[in-house]
Amino acid sequence: MIIKNAKIIDSNNIVSIIIENEKIKKIDFYNNFQNYKDDDLIDANYNYVIAGIIDPHVHMRDPGLTQKEDFNSGSKAAARGGVTSFLDMPNTIPNTITKENLLAKKNLMIGKSYVDYGFHFGGSKADNSDDIKNIINDAASTKIFFNASTGNMLVEDDKILEKLFESSKIVTVHAEDRMVDKAIEIAKKTKTPLYLCHISLESEIDSLKRAKDSGMIIYGEATPHHLFLNTEDVNKNERNKMLLRMKPELRGKSDNKALLNAILDSTIDTIGTDHAPHLISEKLEKLTFGVPSVEHSLELMLNKINDGTIDLKLLTKIMSENASKIFGIKNKGILKENYDADLVIIDMKDNFKIEEKDIITKAGWSPYIDFNRGGKVLTTIVRGNIVYNNGIFTDMFIGKEIIYN
């Protein structure tokens, strides 16, 4: 396959991207297409081609909650949004807190995904540190809940927390407000790399910044909803008071601004969607936490390119490259020769509104309806295979489990 007429971030020239054996073979000026069949040629039409997005934080609800989402529908939504790899969280039913449950989840995923995938393993209040040691090369991280969230994985015993940290190569945490400081304290004591999911408060950013300045190996994640929505949106009407609820909750406008500034000064390392779909009927019936997000994260973030806040190089760093480095994902996250041909073609001139009729997720709704896109995902390519192109999905479920370095 060859992608012609491509704009890329690190070149002023229009280039071609040659793909062989699922890898990027060469990126160069090239215009001899005689040896390629029409089916092997993709015309980028002078649009940007970027590395596929890696979403390090999704809840695909499979197994156990598949009325909300499953690996097939969730990966399809990911492909629509330019996400070529994702990491699924462990608070499914059953919780992914044993090696047996992890292997069962992996087997369940085979042949169901449009894009590549990996899994976070869960820390348990019953102390599953031995399980963690046994799966350390089979999962992206150990996910530990310091605050109550969906599921039943809250760990409160300090001695167990320390054992879980000591057994892990990297710990991802759901920690809010003062619990952020507690997670940092334990990571510092055990010398364990720490990844703070969905940072939402300016005070949490300050704690993260101090920890980084102290020399800790620590990373911070922001979500699109904490960047683009706030308490004013929640209070607009009674419907929003039910729909726009998640953990952590939405914060104030000043926190939106603080998160954006933290992206600019590299305090925040990644964008993770915390894609946590529920059916709209479930959301309106009773207070239910979580929103769908995976299919709109890139197109929303492109707004920050258009308004001059950030550049495309920084965007691909926080949405692709950094997640690959943090979790040791092999051959992904960079548009570079010999890396996996995970690519997205985006039309920066298409700034139309997000519409409900286009929603892919099984949840069937989005908190971003009527938001302007900053650009449109035209084509999503996973290891050289087109999975989405101009509104059409292939029926090739070519997604494979990612490999860790």
C-alpha cells in the first residue's frame, strides 16, 4: 500500500508513505505509482496524515455490561475517531483481578476488534499482588482505585496498597483531590512509576507538578470532558444534570484553563478519554456516572489547533507518542519508518458540528452533540489495513493485542 499526496508534521514537502508487511517502510517524495494497483493506492489529497491515536483509558464494558458497549461496537467507535489502539480498564464483570479473568478477557477479544488493544489489570482490596507479579508482562499497568467509582475495586488498606504498588511495573490510579497526594506518597515510598488518570482540579495539577519536580517517575492524564465541559454545562438544564455526570465530576472553568495550561507546559502527558458509555435510558432513569467519548476525542482536540492554542506536533505527542512510551507499547505512537502503519488522515477544513445521527457507540449519544469539530477523521488505518474510510467501515476485524517492550 502507498499513501500519496500526504502532509506530515515534520516536513514542508508533500510526501508518500509506503507500507509493507503492516509497517511503514519509507516516507519520502515519491511519484512512481505504476507498480501499485488502484486498491493499493490511497490519495490523502494533501490532507495531514498523523500517527494513529492511542487511547490509554477506556471502559469497553465487555464482559458483563455489554448492553452499554462491547469490544466490537467500542472498537468501531474508536476507529471512527482515529483511535488505532486502546487500553481497556479492569472494572468489568467479573473484575480483571486474576490471571484467569485476564486470559478470559483476552480470549473474548479475539476476532472482535476493528483496532489494536491492550488491558490494564486491577488491584484488589483482597491483595492480589501475586497475580500482579504473574501477569506483569501481559498488561499495561495495575489499575488501583483510591476513590469509589463504578465497580467494586476500591482499595483502602495502606499495607495492601503498598504491596500492590511494589508488585507492579507501573500503577494507574483513580485518585481524586487529597487521594492524589496519597497515591503520590505511596508511589514515592515504593519507587513505583505512577500514572494519574483523569486529572480534573488545579490543585491536583499542582501536586503532579511538585512530584515531577522532585524527580519522581509520574505522569498525568486529562480527559476531553474535563477540558471542554464544566459545572456551568451541568447546570444548564435538568437533562444535563443527569447526563453530564462522571467520576471525577466536572469542575469549574478555571480548572478547564488550568488543564490546558498543564498540557502546554508538559505537566499533563496524555489525553485519555475515560470512555465510559451508558445507554441514555440508564443515564436518565437514575444517577449513573460516565460518558462516551472515544469517537470524538481527536476531532474535539483539533479545535485547539485551529484556535492556535497548541500545534499538531504537541497534539500527536499527548494523544499518541507519550502513551506508547509510558506503557511500553512496541512500535506504535510515532509516524516513523519501521513502526506499525497505524495512521489517520484528517481534513482540517471540515469543522461541521457533531451530530447525533452519526454516533457509533452502542450508548447512542454523546456529551458533545452540536460541538464544532476542529477537523474530520477521513481514514483510519491499523497496521496497514484500512478499517474506516469516508464513513464506511470494513468488515475486517483485524485488531490484535498490542505487544509491550
